[in-house]
Amino acid sequence: MSNTEVIALLDEIEKHPDAIRVRRRTYEPLERAARIVDVGCGGGRAVHELGARAIGVDHDPATIAVARTRYPDARFRVADAHALPFPDASLDGYRAERVLHTLDAPRALAEARRVLRPGGRLVVAGHDWDLFAVDSDMPEVTRRVVPARADQIPDPRAARKTHHLLREAGFTDVATELLGTVFTGPEGLPAVLNLAKGQEGEEITAWRDDQRRRAAEGRLFLAVPVFVTTAQVIA
């Protein structure tokens, strides 16, 4: 996917009521945080919603350019999640949504620990790429499509590992809850078709066509479990 296509897909996901519920849940642990970094900020929606106390970082200059155009009053920086441009113990809050699976998770969480002050709060939300649930008239193909897509992701199971990685990184009060997003309308079709990215063959083509028919007939179903993990730096 091109940068433009990725942002367009994220835009559709972020507008979904379940995605809004997840996003708002990630704000709750940071209510008292005066200085927050939003890592992997994408198009910048969360930074805008968190207000002046937040700064968004993303490794991709083109993505940051989009965020700055959309939200000119918000703050954004091009930065590496593994080497954040902040002094030790300088932030009150750290937020990352749908990004840890693209990173070296242990390094990224160790970096989060470095920049957070004692008593600082962290919240990480993400989906597990092995757990997408897709209804299909070709379930045997779905059972191949989902893990094959997961194998293309740098760390497809980062969301399920976050709880223990945070404890190993020195965080306390680590807690994980399960939320999720369920798509039943045509707006979910791009996310479903993305699961077959890079996969070819007659059965894959038929599977894609089946999903397009389902979307047109109002029968599409995609469920994405989301793990939301919170933690604190020992005060």
C-alpha cells in the first residue's frame, strides 16, 4: 500500500464507532498527563483530540506532512519510536495505537520507559494479526489468508506480548483489557481485502470476489479484537 492508501484506510477505521470507543478509552489513563507523546500518530487525529498537551511523532515525513496540513495548530515531529527526541523522564504520558506491531516492541517500550517521569502513564492499543475473524463462503481459504498476512508483519503478535514486555521493561500496575471493532458494512471492505495483500492464485481471487459480493449485499463481517494495555512508571 502507498502512504496515501494507508492513511485513507486508517481514516475509514478511525471513523467507525467501535474505533472511536477504543480511541477514547486510550485517553482515559492520560487525563492528568500534562505532556504526552503519541507515537505513530499517523494522520494526527488523536493528537488533535488530546489538545495542546500532546505531540505526535511518526517516522514517515509524508505522514507528518499530512498531519500538519490537517491540524495546523497541533504539534508533530518526524522521529523514530526507538529513539524519541525527548530527555529522560520528561513526559507524563505515552500513547501508541496500532503501531507496536511495526516496531521492535521491546526496544520501543524501553524507550517509553526512558522518556516517562516517575508516576508517568502509558497506554498501548493494538490488534493481534492472527485473530482477525472474517465471515466467508470459503472458510478454508480464510484460514490461509489471515496467517499469511500475519507473516508479512514485523511483529504480528506484539499486542498479546505487550503486557509482559511492559513488566520486563520496569513498568508497574500493568493491566490489559479486550475491546474490539466489528465491521458489517461496505466501509470494512478495504480492511478485509488488505488481509489478502501480496497473495495470489485462483482461490485468493475467488475469496476477494466473495468479500466484494458480501459487502455489496450487506453481508460483510470482520471482527478485530483490540488489546488495550495500561501501565505506570514507579513513582
